[in-house]
Amino acid sequence: MDNLSTISLTDFTRNAMILWLKGAEDFSMVMRKSGMVKEVSVPQNSGNTREFTEIDLELYARVKAEREQAQYAKVQQGYSKTGTLYRVAFAEAITYEMRTQGKYPEVIAKLTNLLPTAMNRMELDLQHRFTFATSTSYTDMDGRTVDTTVGDTLALASTAHTVRGASTTFRNKLANNPQASLGALEAMEKMRVENSINQFGQKVPVSDDILWTTDDPNTINTVRVLLQSTASIDAGANASVKNVYQGKYKHVILSRVATDKDGNTDSTKAKYWGLVSSRTSSFYLGVHEEPHVSAPSSNGAQDFLTEDWIYKVSGGWMIVIPSATFFSISLGDGTA
């Protein structure tokens, strides 16, 4: 970067663009890119809400006798959920003193870290849907009440989710909330097989392909043993028995699930884990405004009283989950 005491705002912003991009490249949006979240675009001037729903067709064709008309398949709309856009923003000042007193490290740190603040917030908001999966709402760091219900008005994780076309219910929270282990994973899979139904209450195949955990080291290591061992995970060291879990799931580590509303560590959630189907996921992220940095356009844009150059990051999106069928969880705390 050139001498900051003589560089123009235009040239400074041109150099800063490189640092913003570097900051973004160094940041990994794990949840957004995990396969669990489905992105939809919310174009400019298209309103601030979107309604999401699911529709199921009967699974089984009916017998057709000679010269009889084919029966029409029944269609059942699932529950709907409406998402509303919201925006986030942060500003940073590059002060006159920074520009004229050789405070290059401070300048670089501010510019590199500005864009990821909006990306961090998107990632936190996405992961907090799992953090607060057993609640119908939570209060975020800005004091907003965030609705976390799915279309049947229950929390994302429940023992009695309902469907529209039948009286059948299903659960996606594992009984007794065991920590991750071979037995617990098999119990989770059994729950999924017995509770995967469509809107008619008909049993549907399980397509779970993601095993997600927090960043708790013990949980991570347990899952890695389960998924990566080359022999049966409960056999002797020299056993030549196939590990049926090898390659079965993608392990996604979510480092922000075990946090409170402000993103601070919450050890009570450290053992959360579960399964997700990326194919049937109804976890929607509606992106209206990708996180981006806005810069003043000319030297005349500096603050008159402080002589600061102000840069701002902003972004806008909605998060909506109309159905809980794709998701399961164990809190890992042994509670009933």
C-alpha cells in the first residue's frame, strides 16, 4: 500500500478492494456451503417476503381395470412458512491519524476484517437454527425476537410434528439425547426410518447424507472414528470386517452451534449432533443482498469534522424452514 499520508481516496479504495477480497477468501461459510441449506435469490424490487411450502403426491399408483379411467393422484400441500428480509450492516473509519502517522497494521486489519463481519452474521444466524432447534423463538444480539417455528407451528426439533393430510405424527429429536456413539447413531437412524413420512402419512425412504456436529473435540473424534475407520469399528485391531459407515455420511462441523445469542461459547450445547438429508432439505436462505462493502466515492466524501474515510459493509437475507422432515438432532446431554 502506498504512503497513506499522500494517497487519494480513490487510490486507497482501489487498494482496499484487494484486502476486502482477501478477507472474504480467508473466511469459510461452512453452514451456507454445507449442502444443508438451499439458496434462493430475492431480486431487488420484488418485495420483502416470500412464502415457502412443500407439496407431496401420493406414492402408489392405483389398479386400473380394463377400459376404466385412470384415477387422478392425490396432491397434498404441506404447511407454509413466510420469510421476511432483514439487513445487517457495520461501519469502520479510516482516521486521519491512521493515514498520516504510519498506522498501517491498524488500517490493514480494519479493511481485511470488515467484509467478514456480515458473512459471520449470516453464518451465525444460519447455525442458530440448530442452536435453538428445540425453541419456538429466541432473542438475537440485536434484541429481535426470531421466529424459529416450522410450518406446523412447532420448534424445528420436536417429538410430535404433524402433517397436513393425516393424523400421523413424527419425531426428529432422539429419545434420551445420547452423545454421539455407534449405538446412538444406530438409534438415530432407526428413529429416522420409523419417522420419515410424507404429507399423507405414508412412509418414505430415508436419504440422510450429512452427519453434523458441533466443534466439540470429543464428538468430532468419535464421528471421525465412526466414518473413517477401515474395519468394523467394534472389532479387534486385526479384524478384516467392513465398516458400514465408511463414506456413508459427509461430516459437517458447525463451530457456531454451541453459542449464545451473541456468539459467545455456550457449553450446554457442546454435544449437539444429528443427521440431515441434503436432498429433501427445506432449510431456505433467501439472499437479497450479498455481503459487500460500500466505499466513499471521492475525497469530498470524508467526514468534515473528523476527516475520517468511512467504509460500510452490509447484506440482506431471510431464513425460512417450512418443514422439519429433513432434520434430526440429539442434544447429547442425556435428558429424556
